[in-house]
Amino acid sequence: MRPSWKANPQVVQKLAAKRGEFNYDESKVPTFQLPDPLTMNDGRTVSDAATWTNTRRPELMDLFRHHVYGHRPTTDYSVEFTQVSQTEVLGGTAIGRELKATIKIDDRTFSFPFVVFIPTGVDHPVPAVVLINNRYFTPVKKVTEEYDSFIPVKDLIDRGYAVASFFTSDVDPDRADGYAEGIRSFFANGQPPTDDAWRSLSAWGFAASKVLDHLETLDTVDATKVAVVGHSRGGKTSLWAAAEDPRFAIGYSNHSGCGGAALSRRAFGETVARITSSFPHWFTPNYAKFAGRENELPVDQHELIGLIAPRGVYVASADEDLWADPRGEYLSLVESAPVFAVLGKQSIGQDVMKDPSLRSHVNPPALDTPLVVGQTGYHIGSGGHGLKHTDWKLFLDFADGLLK
């Protein structure tokens, strides 16, 4: 039996003392029943890939749109990309470009900036990473002259990847009162959002897809080998972006927690009640209705991971970030296994599928020990909430196996 991770009792005690209204005790996780990703709305069971692709997957997408992330608009639009600057960077090993994406509807426009870095001296199209940056806009000069493990451009270039990034608030402000300034209001022509309209997480995911649109125009990038990456709220976004856009070859969620990789039904650390009251612009009002009664949610996050199958999914947690529920994040990967299996792919949860009695004993792998099975990967890193050099290294090790 492989070594496994369990929460440090001292960390549990410290967090419980700081936030006593939230649960950090595994023994107090409520009893719950997860919805079966392969049981269709009419009760029939999915037994083949065609039924999943043509029937069950669209059903689940609609359920997540209605109850969690919202429906993206169907309004016709066009998009164009304008290069603002281009600079040789990192000692000539890469080209850095600052660009602007402009969405046009009739005579109205909305723009947001993004950056792209492309390795030089290669004779073939390279894979790429789109980082959903929830911290700041990343001008070319800043991220190439000041090393930041959140977006380590040099490391990624050295590993043979192109890099693209945008700042979430340039697309849709990360504030409850920011609606009027963002892309959601632009698409709605200033009208207030309906209850099932897209919220900020979905809007940021849409922007990631627009960046991918641009990468598809570059001969130097293999746009069939692009991973979408996000940390924290960006990690929630990256999973939904990969579900909404099947062009993404991998979805990587780093410390995404509630509304991301973690099972909502566990009510461990951050809860539906807390996240929807603190960040009401991230999710539809329908999600908030299940605060305190998560067991009644028609979906849970293992099904979100299943929506990315058969493509790659990588999830990372942190030893001291119990707010994001590392075990709940790992369990989502485990419980998504039936979807990967029906699509003919291996995944981390395959052992539990063979022996369901293992389910109640599932823990993440040992600290700083990545686990990769088939299309899925996971690690729990030392320390707290952050996207660190080690996280990138372990993720790129996984990505190399799928994209190179």
C-alpha cells in the first residue's frame, strides 16, 4: 500500500481556533451520497462513449451552467487581436508580445490585454500553457526581469512551452459591484444578469478560450496541445474553462477548493454558504440555494472533472491549505474514474472502481509525492496557499507525458 497524506493535527487545531465556524475535522464531515456521473436524467446508465458524448455530457453541462457557473451568452460576436509590442527576452531564448483582444457586437467593443511568450530556436510548433492570472496583469518586462513563481516564464520557456496569460479583472472585475465594468455587462448591453446567466468564473474561462483562439493563429504553437492553468479562484476557472472548451488538452487546478476541485458535499473548510456570500459574482444565485444542503445539489465537482475527460486533468493541493480541502480535491479525481473508464482511459480512481470498499479509506498520496495514472495527476505540496516553482515542475512533468 502506498504512503498517504493526512492533515497535520497541529494545522487542524490552529485553523479550527482561527475559524471555529468551519469544519477542519475529518470525523465531522457529513454523510453524503455523490451523484453518479454515468446516471442520466431519465435514470438510464451510460455504458458507452457515444452515449456519454451525445447525451450525458450535454446534460451535465446544462446542470452545471444552471446551478453553478451560469450560461454563457449566445449573442453573435467577432474577435480580433492587435499586437501592441514585441520584444526579444530572456537572453534571446524567447519572444514576448503584449496584445489586445477586442470583442465586437454590432458597433460596440470590449477589449482586454494579454501576453504571449514563445521559445525561439525551435524547429517545430511547441505546446503552450494559458495561465488565468487572478493576481495582476503581467507585462512582458515585469515577468521576464523579476522572477515570480506564480508565472515563471523562464522555467516554462526552458521546458519548451509557450506561455500566455491575462489578468482576470481586466476581463470581469473581481468585485461584487464590478458587473458594469466587465465583459458580462458588455454582452448584456448593460442589462442586469438573469439568475442563470454566466458569472465571473465563466467569463474568465471565456477569456482563456479567446487567448486560445489567438494561439491557433500562430505557426510556432501547436494549439492542439494547450493546457489551461489556474490557482485558487483561477483554478476553479481553469476546470470550468476546460469543460466548456474541449480544445484545451489539459485542465490544471491548483488549490481551487470549493467550487473548483473539492467536493461540495464534504462541507470541509470553505463551504457553499461562505463562498457564495463572500463572492456572489463568481456563481449563479442558484448555487447559493444549496448552502447547508449540499447533498441536494444535482451535481458535484467529480462530475466537473469527468466533463474534461478523456483529456488530461491535474489537481494540486497544499498541506496547510485545509480551507481548500485537499482530501476533497483528491476525491473528486477518484470519483471521476467511471467517466474516464467509459471513454477507454485510465485515471487515478481505477482501483476504487475495482474495489468500492476502498472508497472510505482514500487519502491523497504522501506529501510532495506526485501520483500520475493515465490522464490524471495529483500532488499535495508542502506549505500553504500559493502557486510555487515545485507545483509548476510537477505539473509540467505530467504535461510532458501527454503533450510531448
